[in-house]
Amino acid sequence: MKTSRVSGFYKKTLTERLNFVKDFAELTEEETNQLNSNLNQETAEKMLENVIGTFSLPIGVAVNFLINNKDYIIPMVLEEPSVIAAASNAAKIARESGGFTTSSDEPVMIGQIHVMGARELGGEGARKIVEMKQELLNLANSQDPTLVNFGGGAKDLEVKEFSNFLRIHLYVNCQDAMGANAVNTMVEAIAPKITEAIGGTAVLKIISNLADRRLARAECTFKKELLGEDTINLILKAYQIASEDPYRAVTHNKGIMNAISAICLATGNDWRAVEAGAHAFASCGRGAGAAGRRGSELPTTNYKPLTTYELTPEGDLKASIELPLAVATVGGSTKHPQAQVNLKILGVKSSKELAQVIAAAGLAQNFAALKAITTEGIQKGHMKLHERKSTQ
Ligand code: MEV
């Protein structure tokens, strides 16, 4: 049975670590070599304009992850020490009580059109657009027959009026792609039909990065025998502080994004979109009524932690996370040669599975940070790495 559980991984040499990952993910020689190869100039020039070089960062792997009873090794690209060690340690504790349980929504993105100066406001313009719904969905779907063939495409449309604007939300199932290209093409294609019918100007025709119809969730329980009651109580206090003090909530969420952005980078995903969506969701996604509101109402803002913590009746610590994760396993920069190898190491079969793994890693990271900062502090771990650096 293949396991990602490994002790003292950080003590192994780079070659030993690479061999472990190679065996785990059944990488070919070529794929293994790719992990230590720079992006070639030709590929770089295809990705970006005005290229003058390439920039590399370390790829590390978080080990010990058990998610929905499947073992994962999780590649992360980042410059900050301790993050990967902390996530691996949290995953080791979590697997003692069965690991992480995760779920995610269908990969639905929101395309927005904001019309200014429509002839009829006060519900009449909105009614006309709703009447044209099927025609607009067909036009949107004709822009991307491949996505439609794979079962995705524009599925629904909603209209809302505010401050003399009519806002149209087009809901597009993006399957395993992030979807920005598909969604932007669709909203640009249907906007003229809309203004033809109701007059005015389509000021904006663009995707929303508040992907709150594409949420991923993870939860797990940390056993009191492994943590001790004092640590559990301190973590619960840290969670309460983050819930009441936005200055702390931001740092709390930054720790979560340490893992999330690092996996996005490793897999060629748009980490700025994910960051923007996560922080917006932290401001207006949680709490009573949020689930019913998704994508339709205009939310009020109140910045909160992305994770929750509670005591179970047995005295263990239950942790959970929910956030938008618009991530892809196909298309865009996932074609980057190293992203391809990292996706193979992850062994994910869909964008939904990738989102769930990322949610679990974010939760592990947050738990590890809270455990460290409420007990021994984080500097001790940082210093260990500095010691290693100075003795090498
Ligand atoms: C540092 O990159 C992240 C932490 O500040 C997160 C936190 O305070 O929860 C340790």
C-alpha cells in the first residue's frame, strides 16, 4: 500500500527525498529531472511578453497527508522556511484520527456584465433579460463547444439592479479549467445582445474572482491525547481572537494562504485570483444566510477567519475550512512543465479534487501555525533551518 507517511523526511538528502517522491508518484526519469530544470527560453517567451529571463524558487513537498482515505504528497513552491515542515507535522497528527474529510462544489464561475443607462430600470429591464435567458445561454455556449462537450458551459443567468446599474451574472461550469478565458469570451459575446434589447452601455464584461459558487471544504479532528488540553484551549482562544479582531484574522488567513498560494504556484494556477477570492470570501462569505446568497445578493463586509475550531464532546479539537478555490488541472499555465510533474505527484484527477487537497493543506497550515504561535512560538522552527543553512 502506497503511503505518504514518512518520518524524518527533512533529514534525508535531496536525492533521497527525490527518490521517495519518484517512487510514490511513479515519475519517469525525464519527469524527475524536470523538477530541477529551469524553464527554457522558448516556453518563457510563449508565456509572457517582454521576457528577459526566468526566476526560480524551491519546490518542496508536504508529506503525511491522508485525505478522504487517500495518501497525498503535496508540492509547494515558496520562499518561506517552516511552512512545509509545519503542514507535514499537522498532517501527521491529523492522520492519527483518520486524516482530512473534504468536499467541493461544482466548478462554477461567475461572469459579470454591468449595464449602465438601460432604457427600463425598476424591474422591466431585468425581466426582459430573464425572458432572453435561453437565447443568451445558447450564444454563450456557442463560444466554447469543447467545454460544452465535456459537460460544462453556461448553465444559468441572474439579474440584479443596483445604483442604476443592471448586473447580469452568468454562471459557467468550467470543468477542470480555471475558466477565465471561457467566461470572459462568453460575457463579451452576450453583452451586445443584452444592450441591444435594453439599451445602455455594458461598462464591464469580466469574470468575478469572488468564486463563491466554487467552494471547497475540509475538516479534521485533532486528538486531545496528541495535543493536550492546554494546547487545545489556547488554539480555541486564538480562533476566538481572530473571529473578533480583523488585524489578527488577516494574519490567521495569511498563514492559510502560505500553503494555498504555494500549491497554486506549484501547479501553475493563478494564485492572485485565489488570494483575492479567499480574502473577499473572508470578508463577506461566511455566516448566516451566506450559502443562500452566493453570487446573487450584494454582501455586507466583515472580515473573518477562513477556518473554524470547536471542541468535540470527547474533548478533541475539530477544525474546518471553507473557501472559494478556482483552480485548474488543465489549460493555462498548468501546462508549465514543472506544474505538470507537480500535478502528477499530487495524483489528482480533477479540478475539484485539487481544490479539496488545497483546502486540506490550508487547514493543516493554519492548525500548525496556531499550535506554534500559542505555544513555543514560530522563531524556534525558523532558527532550526537557519542552523542547517549555516552548517551546510
Ligand atoms: C507566517 O508566514 C504565518 C503566521 O503569521 C500565521 C499566523 O500567525 O497564524 C505564522
